[in-house]
Amino acid sequence: MNSLKRKFITNLGLVLFLNLLIKPFWIFGIDRTVQNVVGAEQYGFYFALFNFSLILNILLDLGITNFNSRNIAQHNHLLNKHFSNIIILRALLGAVYFIVSLTIAWLSNYQWDQIKLLLILVFNQFLASFIMYLRSNLSGLHLFKTDSIISVLDRTLMIIFCSFLLWGHITEEPFQIKWFAMAQTAAYAITALIAFALVLWRSGKIRIRFDWHFSMAILKKSYPYALLILLMAFYNRVDSVMLERLLPDGSKQAGIYAQAFRILDAASMFSLLFAGLLLPMFSKMIKQKEPVGQLVLLSFILIVIPSIILSVTCAFYNNELMVLMYHSHIESSAVIFSILMFGYIPISMTYIFGTLLTANGSLRALNLMALAGMVLNVILNLILIPRYQVLGSAVSSLLTQSITAFIQIVLAFRIFKLHINYKLIILLLIFAAGVVLFGVISKDLPYNWMLTMVLMVTLSIIWAFSTGLIKIKNIYQIIKNDK
């Protein structure tokens, strides 16, 4: 157990370091700049189409990536056999995704300008999904360091390409949202080639072939994962699509939502890193019938404490952060931003308990939960968006995330017979109250808001150690002890 804890913490440290090095500049330096340069309406146009392509991208994968990560972690020797067959299968799924996406776009009365941009985004999703599959092989083999580098390579290349387009003065034309999408295409393509070469090196020589019976067997095993991802993607990403479709000024409202969504999206990327590390670890532990309680507790504490600090801090400094990041629609974005950021707490919990249930193969229960979440989210959006516009969509998202996270926690505790840690619950409530108190105090200080915000975060981190939620001694012993 100590060995697995050590592996989890050391690799988490590496992947967090690399992502903190690259992704904040991508999100706040490049993505935010593009949004400001093209304006809320044009970016909302892109954002709604991007989420449309993202909802349907499960057709590219049908759960193969999650199944593969779990399967390769438990059976390393199957890499060569599965890799050679799945490549062709994914190409066929790519064609299905392309046809279905364009058909639904046409039936939804999308205009030609929207279709042209969607074509680029659909191809980007194909490349991104292929990269995720290749990475699932690396993580399944527990090559976490290699996987960590690949996880930031695409964003690194995008930063380089977009920097030239934004600030390189290589053209007299104003920046176009299409260029942003095409820069992503180039970055994804290069990353996919490098990741493919790495997996090929580990698998040895392969003979690419299509085996119908093998493909059907894989899809039969992976389709529950596919359904889960589709349902969860739907209630996580449908908000901006429904805003764009339901309201007369839908692109503008989707753009405001995108502004408020930016930091939540960035934070969720880091939480997703936990899931990427935990899935193969949980899978291996479950196969070997090892108790998972200690790793669940460790990962829960390491993710929920930052999520509380971030959510409460963003609520207190919502207006200041929106002014810092954007040029328009500040007041409306700030309110939406606060609501969405409180949703980060249940989202973080989902990345722990949802991953544990996925590793266990509890797909039926997860799919029923996700189906309920999707139905709830759509109903809430249909009721709230026409009346409250983007505010209604944010409230819908928060309620859906909270309810689905609670269901996953209950399922995990029942299936794994985990014990409720009342001491931890009390400590978390005390910790959260302290963070709120630090926020109130910091807002009353007569100093620059950036300084007081940093002070609030610093005091909150110190408070986490003072309450005993995080113990440096325990983490040090885990890293030091590899026995």
C-alpha cells in the first residue's frame, strides 16, 4: 500500500508540476486572449460548436479508452494484440462520428459558417480522442512520467503556434477564430504522431488488421463505459449548446457563460489528472483484492481541500477576477462565475469516487446515475434558461453536479463497504468555515485585491495543516518509504 501511495504522490507531483507550468499560460494567456480579441459573440459561436463536437465525441471511442486503461493495467501482455486491432476500429468509429455530427448539425439548421468551423473541430476531436487512447496504454503500463509529458505536449505546441498568430505580426488580417481551431489541429497531429511512436516502441512490431469478432468483443466490453461518458458529457457540456439554441442572443449568452466557465474548466483539467493516475491504480488494487480505503482517503483530502479554497476564493473575488481577465460583460460573468465555481467541489469528488466505481466495473449503477443527471440537467435548463438566461444555466449545472456527486459517494461507500469518517467531516466543515472567515477578513483589508487574495489563499493553506487535514510528516514518510 505504501508503495502505491508513494507512486501516486510522486507521479501526481510530476504531472501537476508539468501542467502548472504549461496549462495556466494556455488558458489565461492564449485562450483568454483569443476570447478578448474576437469578442464574446464570436467566441460564443466557437464555444457552442466546440461543446457540440465534445458531446458527440464518445462515438470516436465508445468507452475503449477507459476500458483499455483498466484492462492493460491488469493484463500488460495484451498490449500488442489489442493495439494492432483497435487502431482500425478507431478509424471506423471516426468515420461514424464525422457522419453523425454533420447530420445532427444539418438537422439542427446550423448555417454554412457554423458547419465549416464544425468540420475543423470534429477533426480535432478525432485527433484528441486518439491521443487519449494512446495515453491510456502508457498509463495502463504505469509509465506515468511519459504519460505526463504527453499530457502537456499538445498545449505546449498550441501555445507556440497561437503566440505567432496573435503577436508574431505574420499577417495584417485581424485574428480569426478559425485560426485558433486550425492551430489546435496542427498541435494535436504532432502530439498524436509522437504518442503513437512511443506506444509502438513499447508494444513491439504490430500487424495492423481488422478482426470483426475481436472488435465486437471489445465494443461489447467497452460500451457501458461509452454510455457513461456520453451521459456525463451531455450534462457537463450541454449548457452552452442549449443557451445558443434556446435564446435569440444565444451566441452572446454562450460567450458570457464561456467567460465564467474558464477558470472552472482550468481547475477541472487538474482534477482530471487525479482520475488519470487513480484509474489504473484502483484497477490493479481491486484485481489483487487490496483494500482501497487508504488511497481513497489520501486522494480525497488532496483534491477536496484545494477545491474548497479555490471555490470560496473565487466567490469572494469574482468581480476582480473577471475584470482582470475580460473586457466586457463583467458584471453578468462575475455572478455566473461564482455559481459555477461552487460546482467545482462536487466535480472534484466525482473524479475520486466515479473513478473508483469505474475501476470496479460498476457501470450499471454509474450509467443510471448519469442518465438521471442528464434528464435533470435538461429539464432544469428548459425551465430556467428561458426565464433567467445564462444564470439559469449556471444554477442548473451546480444542482446537477452536486446531486450526481452525492449519488456516486453513496454508491462507493456501499459497494466497497467504506466507513463514514465523522471526524473528517467535522474537520472539513471547520476548515471550510475558516476559509470563509479568511475571505471576509481579506476583503476588509485596505490593500490591493491581488495581495489580499494571495493572503486569503495562504492563510487557507496554513489552516489546512493546522486542522490536521494535511500532515507533512505522513506525506514525507509515504514518499520516503518504498517498502
